[in-house]
Amino acid sequence: MTPLRSNRSFVIREGRFTAAQKKALAEYWPRYGIPESTSKIEFDRFFLKKQPLVMDVGFGNGDSLLSLAQQREDLNFIGVEVYRPGIGNVLRKLDALNINNVRIVNNDVNPLLEFNVDADFLRGILVWFPDPWPKKRHHKRRLVQKEFLQLAINALQTQGVLHLASDWYPYIESMRASAAQCEQLVPVELHKNPLNLQRPLTRFEQRGLRLGHKVTDLLYQVNK
Ligand SMILES: C[S@@+](CC[C@H](N)C(=O)[O-])C[C@H]1O[C@@H](n2cnc3c(N)ncnc32)[C@H](O)[C@@H]1O
């Protein structure tokens, strides 16, 4: 199968992979990890309780994912990340905090949504502070583009929510323009979030705020 896009939205960084993160990856992956698959993944079977599924794409070090999972025990969270030190960090804390409503996929979200999921299985997708790729020649590497939005629409149930956030305003403008090309995405005001989900302050948001950047959230509901 040929993937929809060839420009990766990430670079593999494993420079600061601590011994504790490596140990956590080896020890807790069997409990919290969803193994790579060449076919469709039945996500419900990896969770203790069947509940609506929300995907956190590119959770980084995962602290906001953990706080969200504790805030909303009525939802199941699938964290998707390619950064293995971040996965190690999350696995260690999932165990220490005894959190049961999070499972982790170590993969690029694009092929995952393109080849390994059924349509209409998600209640929400969160893409918080995706890498901004500010240089013009790198814009093609940005994750949130029309191809990704179409995969997201396919995976979301009707009335499902797509929540985007960034501190890089030119990226927000391009996300808005791409979403405007998808007629199934209906903009929703943040305070009317149908998921009623409060975005915790994320690590990259804190960095953006320190640099004096303005943070913008974009919320869409899928109308199929
Ligand atoms: C700037 S960080 C933001 C992390 C976190 N959401 C936060 O706000 O602190 C973006 C993350 O997205 C991950 N990422 C980028 N492209 C991805 C992809 N195609 N699939 C999965 N993760 C991706 C990167 O590895 C990185 O950890």
C-alpha cells in the first residue's frame, strides 16, 4: 500500500533517552502498549472498560495526557507518539499512578489512521502543539494538512470532535485554511466543546508562553 503522504512530520530524536525511560519501556509496554499491526486494530479490547475513545496525537512527554486521563475516567485515551523517551516517561507514570484508561501506540499517526483503523471509531482527536515547522521549505512536513484532516474525519464518529492547538499563529492560519476545505468539519466555539474536555497546560504550550507566543485553540465537530 502506498501511503497518502511521504513527508514525515517528525524527526526521530532519542538523544536524551534516560535509563529509567528505557527500563519503563521494557517493563510496562506489554501492559499499556498496543502492538504494531498490519491489519485493523480493535482498540476496545486493550482497555478494561469499553468507553468512548479519544486519541491524543503527539503527546510528547505525556504529562498532559496523564492529567487528562485522570480528569476523565469516563473516556479511554489512545496516545500516539513516535518519540520513545516520551513513551518511556508516560509508561512509568501510568504504572505509578495506576491509570487504566490510557493505551499507547508507538507509530506515525498517518499510516496508523490510513491503514489500521475502522471508520467512525473515535469520539475525539486531540492535536495539541504539533511541530510548527516554521521554515517555508518545511511547511510540507506539517502534520495538520488536508490529507491528515481527511483521515481524522474518517476515524471520527459523526459529532466527534477535533481539537487543534498551537502557539505558532501562521500554523493556526494554515490549519484553519485546510479545515475550511473539508466541508464535514464544522467550527465550534471552545467553550461549547461537546466533549467538555479541559485542555491541561502542555509542556510545549508552557515553552510557547515563555517565548511570548499567543496560544490559539481550534475546535471542529464532524458532520457526516
Ligand atoms: C511539539 S511536540 C508537542 C507535545 C505535546 N502535545 C505538548 O503539547 O507538550 C509534538 C510531538 O508530536 C510528535 N509527532 C510529530 N509527528 C507525529 C506523527 N506523525 N505521529 C505521531 N507523533 C508525532 C513528536 O514526536 C512530538 O513529540
